[in-house]
Amino acid sequence: MDLHGIDLNLLVAFDALLAERSVTRAGARIYRSQPAVSAALARLRMLLKDELFVRGPNGLQPTPRALDIGEPLSQALAEIQRILQFTQAFDPGSSPATFSIALSEHPAFVLLPRLIAFLAEVAPQVDLRVRSFTARDDAVALLDAGEVDLAVGVPPTSPSGRILTQPLFEESFVCVMRKGHPAATVPLTLDAFVALTHLLVSPENERFGLVDAQLVQQGLQRRLGLTLPHMYAAPMLVAHSDMVATLMHGVVLASGYVGELCVQPPPLALAPVPFVMAWHRRNDAHPAQRWLRDSVAGLPGLGQGHLAPSSPITPA
């Protein structure tokens, strides 16, 4: 192919179309008008001899050819940007940068107040845009699409060398019931635990959690009186009912209801929950992105656990 017929703006338009699946949104993403993006797509179709995108019920759908070249072109554009910007020192004190981060529910409570206070002190012109996600692998989709710069939540399940992770903190489990509950006056045995009515927090709307997996191994089963996706609603509901819940200790401490609850260790061996920071490999070397990650990793007192100094960075 004669590369003289392709300019960089065409590739930028293609990358935006692949991410947004809409001519209008792609134009907004790269600050181009809708006609300009449509014209770029027409030129690309002629040069590559492929439709590249066809209309579907949910917007533009990429052809197999578009999917084949999408990731290599995205990496190439990121590398060009890195080469052009790598020597530019990032000054947080004067930069008007905007960062987008995705947070699951618990990190939003424990991380955001610390991060906002930090930015106000050292980077007063830096702005944040926060996205939420529930299913752990939703973070991978947001990072792949370039919609966020980093994400914080439990480790993703999808193995992918393009997504890098770093441990931030861990949360241990505790059992909570209201003060004055009949079972709160004695140590919580496994038999007494199973006999109670339980509240299960399941962000992904499953009725089988870590506790249930442990009980099944011992031939036991508990009664789930309530299953809900919102972990920060759980302490309040437990404080005003006879249900018991097994929750992350940091959630209980941050809920504002710790004074109304009896907190006990669970009668089961439950591994702590790890929370990690994840980002796309294409952003790994960018000076501003590295500053953001270092800043998040350096925030003191995250959650119930501790930051992991010198923790290895590993592909997820």
C-alpha cells in the first residue's frame, strides 16, 4: 500500500470510530465535526478497500478487517503520542490536565476523599472524572476503550497482557450484627453462625458468595434473608434488623454505623479481599499517567489494609 495516501488524521478518526461506534461521538472525542469524520471514513474505505464499519441496531459495527487492524493501530498511535510527549515534563502544580478514573464502590469511599485532598494541595488545576463499575471485568472494557486512565477494584478475571495491575490494599472480613442481638453476647460459633438469617452483599447479583463456598465444603448451608448489590447499605440494614452480615472491615468502619454494631471475627477462614490499581499498557510510560499512578499508590491509610510498597507490577 502507498502510505502517501494516508495521513495521521485518518488513523486518529478510525481509532475514535472504533472506540465510540458512532460518527457523532467520534467527532466529539477528537474535536472534529461529523462531516469531517464521515469524510475520513469514506477515504479510509477507499484506501483499505473495506467497509470498516456498518450500521447495526446499537450503532456502527466494525467489520472483521477493522477489528484486525484496530489494536495495532491504537498501539501505533499511542507510541507516536508517547514519542512526541515523553520529553515533556509533567508539572502537577501548573498542569490543567483532566484524568478519568473508574472506581468500584468501596474504593470510591476510601480513595476519593484522600485523592481530592491531595490534588487540592499539589495539583490544584488538575480535574477528575470518575466512572463507576460493578463487575470486575468491566474495568478492563473501560481501559481498552480508552474511557478511563486507570481503575481501582478487585483484580480482573480476564487474563490480558495489555492490562497492568499493582496492589493497593487489602480488606479483611468481619461478622456484624446489631448490638442487643441475642447472638451478640457469646462468641460466634460456626453452628450459631449458620443458624442465623444472613444478609449477602453481591455487587454482581449472585446468591453464592465466599462464605457460601466455605460452608459447602463443610456440608453446611446458610439462609440468605436478603441479597443486595450495595455494600454500604448493609451496615445500616443489619443495625436495624436481626440479620447478620459478613462484610469487609473497612466498609463497616466507613459506614457510620460501627457504634450500633457488634463486630466479631467470622467463624470461617476467609482470605482478605485484594484491591488493585489497573491501567492499559499503552499508558504505561506517559509522564502524566505515571504521576497519577504514583500519586494514587502513595495515598496514606487506604481502607482497612495497607499500601503495598515496592509491590510488583504484573499483567492481569
